[in-house]
Amino acid sequence: MPVPLPRPQALLKGLVTVVLAAAFTAQAVAALLPDVPLLLAATVVSLATEGALYRWQRGVLSLFAKSHADITVRHVLRDLLLVVALLRLGEQDRETVYAPLVAGLLVFYVLHCAIQAVSVLVRRTRTLPVVTRNIDASALRLSPAPPVLLRRPGPRLLVFGLPATAGLLASAPGDRPVYAAAGIALSLALGLAGLGALLLRLLPGRRPADEQEVLDWFDAWLAAYRPTVGLYFSGGAASAYQANMWLEPLAAGPAGRPVIVLRERFMVQKIAATDIPIVCLPKVSTLMRLEHSTLQVLIHPSNSGKTSQVLRIPTIKHTFVNHGESDKLSSCNPYAKAYDEVWVAGPAARERYALAEVGVEDKDVVETGRPQLDGVLPYAGPPAGARTTVLYAPTWEGWDGNPGNTSVIAAGENLVRALLADPGVRLLYKPHPLTGSVDPRAGAADLRIRELIRAANRERAGVRPSDSAELVRRTAELDRLTTSAFRAGADTVERMLVQSAPEPGRAAAVARATAAWEEAYWASLPEGEHQVITDARPTLYSCFNVSDLLISDVSSVISDFLASEKPYAVANTSGLPEDTFRTAFPTVVAATVLTPDAAGVPDLLETVRHPENDELAEARAELKLRLLGPAEPSSQERFNEAVRALCATARDHRTRVAERLAAELPGQRTETAVPTAPR
């Protein structure tokens, strides 16, 4: 269910539509009367509204297009009404005078259609079967994209057709066809220039490599790079965080040649800064080329419809690592039995799969810990300063409509009010990126919570540190290392050209710059100022490190926070009694359970400030061991060992298959055998 538009935005869209319709109506009336002042005013308003639509209200444009009233129809109608007005302004012989101008206008629209057709051809030549990042793909004859004006029919028609429309309009007051002729001639010249520029892009030496050339290049790259372990990901734009959390463990893994395999072209730019080569393979036929590569293992942080396609490759072993573990049913989805192995953090997840009886055998479950949490700082005692920093990080509403999924709707505002009422609290509010994507009530509650925080900050005038230049400097440095500068109209081919092979040592530089940025960010905030954190930076784990207390829902955030052994609380909006709630969700065993009215918040804060009253410290340590496994060896080391073991299994499988094929088909050429990956 889509989130409804805020009322002011909906009203604005309606107003723009009414203004445009009124302008066309007034132009038609002015053309038939004829009335020159009204014609001038209506046409100017119509053109100005078109410009506003393309600048601020693109959603209205799509509605017009669905109603078969797209930009071409509107522009033709606008010019047609101007021609009608000019014909009605003078004598009967005006048809002879204006006939050549009308013909020129028609030629311009034919030219517009031709430009659009050639633009589509150019776009097809620039839609490669493989999209890359962090790979030198210069052999594919990559080039900058054509100007946006030549690729988008709406803005192009507005700009190229403006001289013709202005010329027709200028001819009306003084009955001077020469203005119309000059305007149409200029529009024709612009159209011809644009068409010529696009046609040059179709010359053999000016267009990128064709599909077969790209596929041959990709096969050669696979053979030269010889990847061993990959991260496979497919999903929507808002789900990129699920892949991003596994970038560092993959980069620090035992495989010297990791690769990231994506399926959606837009996702290439959603993956965070990394030196790992990224390949996007939208078509299944292209994806299947991995079967004959040296790739041994693919790591899957999420399930998607396209996951089943890559699971068909028999030469690769697949493991499901999930993007977080919790007591939700989604953490033991039956889809997991499709993978060769399931890697979990600790014993609790192993037990969860056994109890769920979803077909995952215990021998296929491997405990690796959570490598991402190695940087989470351990509990260091009660709040050191005058402020207690509380992180409220609720999860989203989920797909099943269960009221216990998120606390935002039923308890969020109460929790925030209770926290803001304590003058010694600094609140960090970090909602889930998908909040409100299914249930509009969650989105509305999220907006109200943000307003409560803004109102509280207006009353709390903290002293802002004087040296904010450090954060500006650190931000610029981090952006330089992690952000590629593209032209506004860059397409995927141009981005491939810009995002070529990274400079040596960039990953280490990014890690240092990130740590320095986080330190500067937290130091730059006014003392005690509450924060709404929705950007990618600071990360959730950085918020963990500066927080004294977490309030969340039954989600993977709890499991991850337990790495610190700091106090945490869970909002019970399920409607279950507390005892039943704790039994149903083992991750709540070491938590303070809060009711939707948030009545327990004051006592919870006192417990955080006075650890001698904390009766759950020992339970948190025990739960951490169950959820995340032992501290030694580290999670990264256990993850690396799991990678090595599964790679060995994949190599053994390939060897057995190759030997069987050789025995069954002794006359088969050796080059058709399954390739052996490097050890």
C-alpha cells in the first residue's frame, strides 16, 4: 500500500494541473475570438507551467502521459491554436501567406520524431549486457553520454520548439509572419543539429562495443581475474544496506579475488564505497556465464525472486548469511534450504532453524559470528557525562501486518515523549529505511516523532562546538574517496568509464577517513541536542558506540547491539503478556520490556545511570554468547574459515564432475571440462 502524499503536495499537483488546463482553454478561446492579449497571456502561462512541471512536478507529467496527453500532444495543440489565431486575425488570403510556415512547423515535428527514434537507437547501443564498477572496461570503447536534452523528448521539444512557438506568438500583435518564419527556421536548425549529433553516435567507431564484444570481453576478464568468492545481491533501491553490511567482511576474507554480482543496473551505484570489482548481469543468459568461471562460492545476504536463477549454476556453492538475525520468522525462512549452507552468528540461530522445521539440516548450518560487529565497542560503565545517550532504532512494519513488528505506530510517540521529558537524555532516533513503505500509519507516526524531536531541540539551546571546520574537512575528504563525480546526464556507460579500476590502497584510506569523520561528526554536535539520523552516515554501529542504551523492536538490531553488552529495551506492541512475549522471542530474555504507554522509561533510565541496580547484565553476557558465539576466534576469522571450507567443497565437487565426465565421454575435448578454480 503506497504512502499517501502529504496534503500540501497533493494540492500543489492539483493546482498545477488546473492552471495548465485553464491556460489551454483560454488559448483556445483567444484563438477563436480572436483576442491577442488573451492569446499572449495564455500562451506564456502555458509555457511557464510546462517548465515548472519538468522542474518540480514530474509526477504530474506521468499522469498526463497515461492520459495520452504527453508533451508532444500538448506542444502540437499549443502551436496549432497559435496558427488558428493567426489565420483568423486578418484577411481571407492569409492561408497562402502562412501555408509555408505551417509546412515548416510540420517538418519540425517530423524532425522531432526522427530525433526521438535515433535517440532510442543510441540508447540501445549504450545499454550493455554487463555493467561494471571498479574494473577497467576501456576496451569497450566507453564514452560520455549524449546531452540530456537530446535523450529526453519532453525537455527537448520544449527547448527546440520554443523559438517556433515564440515566433508564432510574436507574429500575432503586428501581423508580421517574418517573426514566425524566423522562429520556425531556428527550431529547424536546432533539430537538425541535434539529429546530426545523435547520428554521429551511431558510427562504428563512435559507439560502444556490441553485445557479443562485451560478452567476449567479460569472459576474458573472468579468465584473467579468476574470482573465487562473490557476493550476490538483487533487490530494490532501499534494500542496498543489506549488501553493504557485508562489503568489509568480504574484502577482509581469505579470497584475494572477490567479486560482487548484481542483477539490477541501478544497484551498481547503491553499493557503498569498495575496491571489490562489481559486475551487474541483468540477463539470465549472461549470468549463466559464471558457470564456466573460476567462481567457487556465492554469498547471499537476502532472498529475492532472482536468487533462484543463480542457484541453478551447479559449479558454484551457495551460502545464505542473511542481513541480520532476529526472532522474526523471516530469519528462518524455508527458502534457506535451497542453499548449500546457511551461515549464522551463533547457537541461537542454529536452534531457531531446528525448531522452525523449514527443511534446513543441522549439518548445513555453520556458526560464523557477525564480522561486522568486530568494531562495536564493549560496555564501559554508566554514562560518563551529564547526558545519557539513548538510541531509539525501531524496525519497519513488515509485509505481514503483524502489529508487533514495529513499535513506531503504537508506542513510538509515547517512547519519544517519555525520553524527551528527561532533561538528562540525548535521543538518537534512527528509523528503519523502509518505515512507512507498507503501512501509511507507520510513515505518519515517523513524521510526528521527528516533529517532536525538532520541537524539543528548539527548547534545548545547547552550545555548538566552535570548530565545525574539522567536520567540513573530514566530510570533503570522505566524499572525495567514496563518491564519484558524474555529470548530471551521465548514463551507465559513462559511469563505467569514470568508475574504472580504483587506485591502490583506496580501501584503507576510506576506512581511515570514515573513522576520522565519525569522530568529527559526534564532536560537532551541540551538547545534548537530539538527532534524527536517516543518512548512510553515521552508521548504525557508530550510533551503538556513542549510545548508553538501545530501545528497539524484535529485530536484528538487538542481536547486533548485544555485541556491546550494554543495556537494551524492547517495546512490546504484540499484545502478548510479558512472560509469553519473552518466551516467544528469546532475544528479549536480557531486555527490559516496555509497554506501549512507555511507563517504564524513567525506571529504565535510572538503571542505566546506576549499574548496581542492573539485574540483567549477566543475562546479556549469556545471551550474547548464544546469539553471536564466542569472542575467540573472532567473527572475521570464523567467517574466513567458513569461506575456505566451502571453497574446498566446491573444488572437490568440480573435480568429481570433471572425472566423471572424462570417464563417461573419453573422446570429449579437454577444454570443455569444468574449469578448476585457484586455491
